Amino acid sequence: MADHHRPPGTHGVALGLFLGTLVSVIVGAWALGTPQKDPVGGVVLALQDGVRTNAQWLRNLPSDAPLDWEALSFAVQGGDAKRGAALIDVYGCGACHIVPGITRAHGTVGPSLSGFRNRAYVAGILPNRPADLVGWLIDPTIYSPQTAMPDLGVTEDEARDMAAYLYTLGGAR
């Protein structure tokens, strides 16, 4: 029986988002360790949260909307671009970077973040993908020990929000 409430292909998107969440949770739990005594239980709880996020996204999708595959490739699970913009200001990222949309962000020590979404790499070393960007924002020295970008103590949730904002910075290709 056909599902007339979703455009063709969204079930595949849901499966892809589910599998992406599963892999992210497992890798994250392995790399960082889970804070619970039961690491499997921690993975299951995190996976359930990811599935809820994906299900909410699908519920909010208009039934006749064409899928924007480019936007989906830059979707940051649990990220909020509005909060991210505020955090970029609070953490003082504009002292080193030009960040469009952030009032005091006119620094020239680091690169301008204009058109960030269209870049191939984060800091010239990591593929420009949400998980890599979030990791970079949390602790850039893990990926590049000699980087001038400091570890600002950004939490994972804050990094997701900041990444969500940076992915709104498209620009001409």
C-alpha cells in the first residue's frame, strides 16, 4: 500500500538518516566513551534520541515538498542556527574571523567564514561535513596540533548549533 503522505523517496531518506545516526552514535560512544556504567544502554538511549529527531524532521516535511538534497547533506542533527549565531558572538569568534550576520565579527587573524557551506574542507584538513565540523569546533587541536584556533571549551551541543549557523552561510559557487 502506497504512503500518500510523503513524497517519493522520503522513506529512503529516513533510512539514510537513521543509519547515519546509528553510525554517529556508535562511533561517538567508542571515541569519547559513554558517561554511563552501561555503554550499550548509553548507545541505545542516544540512538533513540537520534531516531526521534529524524522522525520529527519527517513529520514536519510538507507532503508535496521536493527534497533539497544539498541542504540535507549539511543538516546538523540537533543543531539550531539561531542559537549558533548567538554562540558565535558569545565565544568571540569574530575576534579572528569575519562571520556574515554576526555584528562584531570582523577579525582577520583567521579566514573569513563567508560562503562556508560551499567549502570543500574545514581548516584545510577535514572534509566539510557536519560531524567533522562539530569535532573541529569542540577541539581543533586534536585535528591540527599547530593550529592557531584555540580550544574554547565549546560543548558538543554548542558546536552543533554553531555548525548549523555556519552551514547557512552559502554564497555563490
